Amino acid sequence: MITYKDIYDASKKERYSENLQPIPKTFVKDVAKYLKEKKQAASKNIDVFSDVLLKTKKQLENAVTLFQELLRRRRKKILHLVLIASETGISKQDFNNMLLIEKELFEKLVGCLEKSDKELSNLLNGDRKEIEIKHEAVIVLENIEEFVDMSGEKMGPFNKGDIANIPKEIVKILKEDGKVELLDS
């Protein structure tokens, strides 16, 4: 059973360490169970001004904040490890301290960087033409109802002031009708 102190300690260790810190493989599930129990305790219909209820609600808020901070710090460290892996080819540093979902994220990000580096290399070597941009960022000038694009997919609705990424051929039509304006303009 995980406690508030366990969440606090994990967050504190992650905050003050440069390396990814080990946490139990069931940590996320344990935190989810803890938060669920605290939510249930905080929602009971007892005296609204009860010290126990107020303490439980505050502890719940703090636990959520600490957990989010812990995840943000771990993601930041994983992104740093991905950059190191893409530069050096070493990809297993701190791998044992990652949760399964973090390992998957790491592998996917390394793969994306490798693919991007390969495409850039091909472009630099003249082996490949530059990627054609098929969408444009626009600002919506008038409300636009839901519609079907050229491939049969539903798009919208869009409200006045929205920023949207829309296929170029549709942007041309909407621009001619005065309903959108290119974001770069």
C-alpha cells in the first residue's frame, strides 16, 4: 500500500537527482489506487468543516501535484537520454530505472530521431526531395460548420478565432470565400 509519504519521497528523489531514479514497477497503479481511495474519502458527506476532511482534500491535491511533477521530471530526463542516445548510439543508460511505459516512450522517440536523421542525411546527400507540406495553419475568420474533406474525412466545426491545420486544397477554397486567413500572413 502506497502512502502520501511514498509519493513525496519519490518526487523528492527525482527532483534532487540528475539520473532517473528507480521506482517500483507497480508505482503508477499503486498511486492510482491511493488517489481513488483519497477521492472517495474526500467525497464522503461528513461535516464540510471537519479537520479530517480538509486534511484529506489537501493531501489529495498535494499528492496529485507531486505525482504530476514526478512524471514531468522523469519525462524530461527521458528526453535528455533520448538526445544522448541519438548522439552517442548508447541507448540503455538508466533503462533499468524506467517503467515499461517509459521504455516504450524512449524506444519510440529514439526511433523517431533516427528516422529524422536518416531523412536529413538523404536530403543533404541529394538522395531525396524535400517533403511536400500538405497542410497549412490558418486562423478562422468566420464560423465554419462541419464538412467532409477531399478524402472523405470529417473536419470541423471551426469557430471564429480558432487556429487550425487544414489541407492546402481546402485552405484555398476557404480563403477564396474569406473564411480563413493564413497564419503566417
